[in-house]
Amino acid sequence: MSLVEYALQATLGANEPWPDDVVLFQQYQVEQITLPDYAQVLAVETFLHMCGLKFRVEQRTNAEEMSPSGKVPFIQVGPYLVSEFEPVVGFVNTKGFTLTKNMSETDRSEMRAYMSMIDSIMGNAELYMAWLNPDIASEVTKPRYGCSYPWPLNWVLPWRKQREVKAKLKANDWAYKSIEEVCEEVKICCLALSERLEKKSFFFGDSPTELDAMVFGHLFTILTTILPGGHFTSVVKEFSNLAQFCTRIEDKYFKLGFEQ
């Protein structure tokens, strides 16, 4: 879906109240979902919880095919389908629900810079580790991605997805990094976040923003997903305030723990 279509969709949806039957679609969490997708799903879930909005989660084998952008997660709000974190945030804002209304424009710009950093570093690093690390790709990612499909789709679809991810990472030079270099990128990102958070409860002031939701989505997923090597988990655990941040967000916005 193009940006124009998203904008039109959001404008039309703004005229209607938030309904009681909003659905967030994702793949099956334990059996099927991969590390990068779960980080995105959890970020959107957290943002909706922070806004105090009612929704339910539905897990579908073909969630990617159902999504208007071909990516998960996506929400169904009445007749409108909106996929991925930033479009969901924009759509929710048009409904009058925002986490940044009391922020200065300077803080908003800084927040967006941090979000861009997370997208470019954590997003690419998770794709790299899930699909380009041979051990993780063969032992975890491919079996999860293909588990719900019959042969030969359970082999063909993960192979096709891996090829798509590799092409994307080649385009921005991430495919040519070593595991050590990718871990160093993650460490730099975590250091910047740790220095911004310091001892505060949230990254900007006393209330959460979409940055808090995004950071939680990525870091909690890394901390709770068991993968061969545990490369990213050991990096995040070096920053105690980030680990404590994840615990606070989980306790505040989720009644139950997550299973991965």
C-alpha cells in the first residue's frame, strides 16, 4: 500500500471512534513467528496498550499474505487494515490517541531520530541474525517460518524469504558484515539508548512515547528469545538499565508474561 493510500485510509478512519472489535493479526507466536517479526508485533501491542486501547490478538498462518503491506503485524479497525509500526501509530493518532501531545517539537525530533536509529540498526541486525546466520537460519528461522505449510512449500517459502532478506541486506551493506560487526552495531545502539534513558522510567519525561514501545518490542524479544549463540542477548544484558526498563514495561502494561 502506498503512502497516499495510507494517508487516505487514516483520514477516513479518523471520522469514526475506536471500536470494541479491533484485531491485531500476527503469525502463530511460538511455532511460526521469527525474531524480527516478533519484535515488530510486540512493539505495536505495547503501543496500543500504552494508549489504553482495546484490541484482541489473532494468530493466522497466512498473516503476511493478509497484510496490506505483506508484513506483520497489522490491525483491522472496522473496514480499515493498517500494517507495521509507524503506520499504526499514525492511524491511531488520527483517532485522537497520542503519546506525544505534551512533548516539545525538539523532543519529538530527537525521539524520531532514536526511532530511525532502532529501525536501521536493530531491525537490520535482527534480520541478519535470523536469516543470514547459518545456524539460526537452519535450526530456528526456517523451520518456524515453514512449519505450517505442506511440503514443498515448507522448503520453498523459507528459501524465498531468505533470498529476499539477503537482497535487502546487500542493498544497505549489512549482508557483508561479520557477526562480530553486527553485534558491535547492536552494542552502539544499546549504548545510545542506555545513555538517553539513564535512571528514568521512560526515555522522555514521566510518560511513555512510541519510542518506549519500539525499544521494548526489540529488547524484550532479544532478551526472551533463545537462539544458538545468544549473541544479542549477551549484548543487551551489559546495560542493566535497559533490562530493568523491559521489566518495568512488562509489569506495567502486560498482566501475563510472554512465551517465546
